[in-house]
Amino acid sequence: MTTPKIDKSLEAIARSSLAVGLNMATAVPLEALGQEIWLETPSVHGGTILLLGNGGQDFWQILQKNWPVGEHPVDDYSAQVSEKVLVSCLPAVARLQLFPDENCPLILQRLMTRVGWHSQSPLGMGMHADYGLWSACRAVWWLDIELE
């Protein structure tokens, strides 16, 4: 019996993320990111930083159907579903959730600008080229691989 080949591509993760309302996915090698995105020296080395987010209304429609109980339902949902996607797509890959987390070591606005997800609007908030202010980073993960 052969083991099925695991698709370690950003495209596979992006496809799986759509079902949970996360329609934005970007991966960047850790070394390609500057120190300016970190609040503190990162505790991880090598690998990839994966961002998952949403633009538009699909995320909100799916979230309302699956509203978690708790103090931070949007963050809780984002953390849970993004981990399920990674377990499904990359079952044996070491990973660390950087956001959402109370002790997030990243400056998300700088990270999102760095990866091209937004530019600063006249309001001072990040604005996505297609979704405007209707976009957000929902999860950031460090992965111990470089995605294809």
C-alpha cells in the first residue's frame, strides 16, 4: 500500500481555506521578511510565514453559521479553522501559531503591507486593493518547511 502524496503547496492550503471563509493566503520565507515586522526577536528560524485572511463577506457569512462561544469568537474561529486546514494539508509539518495570540510577536499592519495585502488608506487603516477596508489577516503561522 502506498502513502498518498501530500500537496505542500500554497495553492492546496488556499483551496482548503476557502471552505472556512479564508479567501486570502500568502506564504513568505521567514528570511525574506525584515526585522521591522517583529515586536521581538523571532523564536523561530527558517521555514515559512503563512498568512490566512479574508476579503469580502464570505468569512462573515460562514462565521455566523459556526459562531463559537467565548470571549473572542472571531479569533477563536480563525485559530481553530486555520489549524484544521494545516492539519489536513500538512499533517506532519511542525508549526507555530503566531496570530491570533495574546502574545503575538508581529506587527500585523507592517506584515500585511510587506506581503502586499494592503496599503495605508487616508484613514490610516490598511486598505486592500480589491476588498478595501473589508479585509483582514485572520491567522499567521510559522511552518517548518518552505511551501511550493
